[in-house]
Amino acid sequence: MSDQVCVGAIAGAYGVRGEVRLKSFCADPQAIADYGPLTDENGTAYTVTLIRPIKNGFVARLSGVATKEDADARKGVQLYAPRDRLPEAGEDEYYHADLIGLRVLDTGGTEIGTIRAVMDHGAGDLLEIQGPGLKNTVLLPFTRACVPTVDLAGGKVVADPPEGLF
């Protein structure tokens, strides 16, 4: 598990005064401002001040971003917070970053693939699984019925997929 967790991303400039459109990946979207300063992939630190909510995120001011051009240059930059500043995950709760890359085994112990991404389109989390025997990635519902075991320390999950999914 990494000591940094991606908590948001800069979606581009908002206006002409250096404000940015900020997407929050936090369970409580406004909490992104509480975990700062946030850093990007290069280690640049940003203090986040939320201005107001907008569709799919917030208008925010970031330290070091003073102009529209500065904001445009940072479009797509992911922002990370140290894991020790984030709340502990409860029982049967996991940070998406901890699941990505885990091996997926079926209930017989045969490796199916690895978790490529975790998605939520409104009806619950889905694990995107890629594997050597799969032409395309497969979406597996992340429910106790389909994924009865998550072993973060062992780097694997055990899956009991619906018939015919794999």
C-alpha cells in the first residue's frame, strides 16, 4: 500500500483569475480541503481553498496557481494526500488505491487476472479485471457474494463470479 492516496484531480481552469475546477474523489467531497497540503506526482505541494461547488466538483484556489494559464497547464494533474491524514477504512471498506493491482483468484485458487480499476456508476462498485486469458477486461460486481474474500496483506482477492462471466 502506498503512503499517498489520490484524493482528487484538476479538471482545468475556471474563469480568468487562476481558479481551477477540482474533482474530489473523497467519500465526503468537501473533505479534500481538509487533507492538505496536497501534492502532485512531481511532489509539488498545493494548499486547497474551496470557493463553491459546481457540477461534478468545486471551484477552488490552489497555492502557486495565479493565472488562467497556470490553471490550464495543470489540467489532468492528480492530487495526493498522505495516507495518515485520511480516515481509517472501516470493516469491509477499502481505498480503491489499495485494491488496484491485487491478484484475483477464483474459489478454486486459479488466478483469473488482476484488478485494473474500481468504478462506481451509481449502482455499486465494480472491479475491472484484466487477465492473460481474457480478450477484454471484465467488470465484476464488488459485493460480498461475488468477492467473498479481500486479503490486502496477501495481495489478492477471491472471487466467486456469476456463471458465464469469465
